[in-house]
Amino acid sequence: MKAAYEHVDFGSFCSVRVYHRRLPRIPFEWHHHPEYELTLTMNAR
């Protein structure tokens, strides 16, 4: 399986992109991009 490239669009005046997702389970989406990525997982089992 090959990692997919994910384009991260910040807009013209932004330097941070935030996603707030509530999902029943954590999907495994293997990807890469040149930006740093931080992930906070809460209440996982």
C-alpha cells in the first residue's frame, strides 16, 4: 500500500488548519505532506 499525498490548503492569510472530527472509530488513512501534523485522540478504547 502506498501513502497518498494530501494537499493542505491554508488560505491566503492563515498559517494553521484545524479539523474537529467526532467519529465512531479512528480511520487509518495513510498519507503524507510537507506540513507538520498533530493529532489529539480522546476517549479511545
